[in-house]
Amino acid sequence: MSYIKEVLGARELLSNLVLREVRGQYKRTIFGRLWSLVSPLASMLVYTFVFSFVFRVAPPKGSPSGLDFYALWLLCGLLPWTFFSSAVSTGMGSLVANAGLITKVYFPRLVLPVSTVFSVAYNWMFEMAILVIALLVVGGFVWPWLPLVVLAMLVLAVFATGIALLLSIANVYFRDTQYLLTIVLQFWMYMTPIVYPISLVADQSDKIGGLLGTPITVLDIYELNPMLHFVGVFRSLLYDNTWPTVPDTVACLVWAILALAIGGWVFARKEKRLAELL
């Protein structure tokens, strides 16, 4: 309880760190905040050409929205993933990057990875706003679902924060973590139905049947991926304009709570030795 009070007492420090990250990210650039849109838009163009034009991947039409735009369907899953991967990557390296500050002054170290997640979330809000406008232009009725979209963004931010806390500690003890994470995120993205619909996995799973004579299928294992459920929630709200499924909603909440609880617990136990290890 005293640790929680200590962290809450560092609110001003947290806000200053977030402002430092936000202001310094695009300092002395001509286009400033617009650069945050370049990466997802470039990825969208590449994936749309490869998967929609070359491989002819056809995701289901939005129901009941009726939308049938691969690029927008892709962005509804790609932007949440981009936020998650960026938040986890920058949060993981936040302790090592601020080693000089940690070894000189005492403060709740937790504010460092949390501040990086907040700064990434700041850019994410602009990206999501552009996506909402694009969906409205093509006929999506997104406005009634915006409060739930914001809530989904908060839940995903909690999940990303928990993972970032856990990995930031691991990176202090084992510097290989930063290199391993790059590989893991590459696999993780393609194991999430972002550039292709989950129906393709379901079809192949049905053909294979139970694994090793058990009722467990490839799809059962595939659905253990937490980001699958987050992507499903965002696509339901933004692209389909309908309520997310109960399994997806429950899975997102459970994963977010577990990640924050485990990450926070590990961080609180290990942060006392950070100055010594760094």
C-alpha cells in the first residue's frame, strides 16, 4: 500500500516525463506530429498491395456496417497492434535508457516505463482519430461506438503497460531481452489476424482436425493469443459497428488485469536493486 501511495505521489514527475517524451520526439522536424502517421500508412500500403492485390485476401464485409475496404479493415487491426508493439518496445528499454537518472536520484522507477506508454498512446490517439474520420467518410457510423472504442484503448494500454513493466525489469537483468523481443514481435504480429482474416486459420484448422488424437485444434491454440481478442474488439466496434463478442471482451479484460498485476508485482519486487544493476 505504501508503494502505491509513493507511485501516486509521483504524478507530477510522470506528467513531466510524458511531456518530455512527447515534445522531444519530433523536435526540429518540419512535419512534426504528422510523422507518427507515416509508419502505419506505409505499412497499410505495403500490406494492402501484397495481401489484397497479389494474394487476393478478402476479409468479410462489415456487418452490419456493410463496409468492404481492405485498407480500412487492415488499419482497424494494425493501429492497435502498432501501439502495443511500440509501447512494449519503448517501455522495455526505458530503465536502461535512463540509467544515469536512476543511479543519481531516487524516485518511483515505475514512472519511467509508464511514461513511455503514455507518450506512445498520445500519438496513437491522433492515428485513431484519422481512422475514425476515414471510416465516417466511407459510410461507417462510428460515432455511437466511440466511448467503447476509447474504453478498449484504455484496456489495451493497461495490457501494454503490464507487459512493458515486466520486460523492462527483464531487460535490466538480461540485455538479450531487447533483441529477443524484436523477433518475438515479428512472429506475434503474423500469428495475429491483422493482415488476414481469422477465417483462413479456422478453415485450415477444420481440415487438420484434432492434434495428436486430442480434441484440441490449431484454432484452439491460436486463440490463446491475447492480441487476437483485442484486434477482434476494435474491428467489431470500428469496422463492423457492432458489439464485441463476449469471449473477446472477457479475454481482453482478463489479459489486461493479469498483465498489470504480474508486471506490477515483479517490478515492485525488483526495482530496489535497479541502481545497483545499472
